[in-house]
Amino acid sequence: MNFGSIGRLVATGLATFLLVTVTVTELLQSRIEFSLLVGIPAGLVAGAVAGGLVAWGDADGAPERRRRIASSFGAFAMAVLVAIVAGLLLPIGTALTIVVGTVVGLITAVGVYRRDGGRARARRV
């Protein structure tokens, strides 16, 4: 593993943790008094699973397609983290921050997946 793959792993785990924790907490807020006590463990499990999947995708000897998916998922996570930080600095609200972060992350992930596909084709030729 190199520095870039470790950064993708950490960003993926952290972004997934934040998104799942906030989403579960907000969805259960009207039903459960201390919904954060349900949201944090759900976020921890989701972040660990997402980080593990990115580490598995970046493993040595992994097929090209699995590497592309792991790379694009890591890029999605980094874009979401940047959007969350921007949302904290600008007073736009939690829900709008998550929606904008998800949309920006999806666009970034598709772009990275396509870019890596072009690199893979260039290596084969």
C-alpha cells in the first residue's frame, strides 16, 4: 500500500462513518430519544466495511476493474469530505450539505472511474 491508497482508505472510512451516522441519527430522531447512540455504532460498522472494501480493492495483485472501483469509491469519499467541510464553513444546513456532497461525490467517482479506464486501455495497447 502506498500513501494514496492509505489516504483513500481513511477518507472512505471517515466519510462513510459521517454520512451513515448523521443519516441514521436524523431518521430515528423522532422515534428514539437518544438516536445518536444508534447512529454512531451504525456509522462505525459502515465505515469499517467501506474501508475494508477499499483496502481489498487496492490490494497487490487485484484485478484492474476492482482497482478502478476502489479508486472511484475513494474519490467519492474524498469529495464528500470536502463538501462536508465546506458545508460546515458555510451556513447551508446539514441536509443540503449531505445532498450536495453526495452529488459532487458521485460526479467525481464517475470521472475517476472513466479516467482509470482510459489508463487501463492505454496500458493494454
